[in-house]
Amino acid sequence: TNITTSATRHGLLAYAAVRNSTGGPPSIYRSFDGGLNWASATVLPTGIFAALSIRTAPTSSAVLYGSGEEFPQVCIDPCNDGFTTTNSGTSWTVRPSIIFQPWISPSNASVLLQPFLNSVSSSINSGVAFTQRLSLTDSYFFDVAGHPNYPTTPTFYASSVTRGIVKTSNDGVS
């Protein structure tokens, strides 16, 4: 049985992160007709056993970012690893610093914002490294969206479990 955990679309090109619940390798499925027909595009990098999310960069349908869970025997908390491709999934690069599905800048596919537990972090190098921007001590974040010109315009919004939507106009200082 396959379980779709996340989907993204760029025009008529759509992708879905799919986990094989019987223990087989997770895959990314692709549709060229807006989701009417699907075919396996690729198997994820070794070590990933469950695809959790997939997002297409607004600037290019060939650039994708995703996150997945590692095999339990290699897991060190948190048990997630990210992955990215610049060639529509022909090959993947593991990015351990991508822990949860990132927001991708609509003007620069290398700029990411990522929520994880009680913080929001940013990356300007395609998820190679992240810098913590905003933290909470009494809640956790589960999604984030930045200004279209982030980080030049240092505004982003994050959804929090107990505080609702949080907005910062100074890159998380307050």
C-alpha cells in the first residue's frame, strides 16, 4: 500500500511524495498532466524510508526540496533528512539540515525558510546550512511563508500551535 504524504505542482507538472507502507523504498511520483496520470519518477536517496514532504521551487519545476525519515537504525534525533534535486529528480542530494518541508523563495530557489519544533530557520545556500531566526519557548511552529523578496525584505509569517499566526518584519528579532 502506498501513502501520499505531500504533493506540489508547477503548472501541469505535479509531484507527490509517496511512502510504501509495506517497507519498500519511498518514491517521488510525477504527473505531466496536472495529476490525471502518475508514474514513479525516482526512488529517494539511500537511508530515507518515508517521504514526508516535497515542494517545487516557484522559479523552476526542476528544483525540488523534500524531507523524509531515516531508517531507524541510523536515526539520531531528529530522525529526518532532507533531500534536493536540480534535475527533476533524476538525482538527489541529501541535505541533513532540511528537517521539515521548507518554504522556497519565489525569486531565488536557494533561499529557504523552515519551521521545526520551537524555531524558524533560514538558509541562503539551498539548505546546506540554516540560521535560527525566531524561537518560541511555549509552542511549536508547523509552517512558514516569507515575503517574496526575503531576505532583502526580512518579513515572514509562521503558524504556531498556541499563538496562531506570528509575523516578524525584522528577520525574527521580534
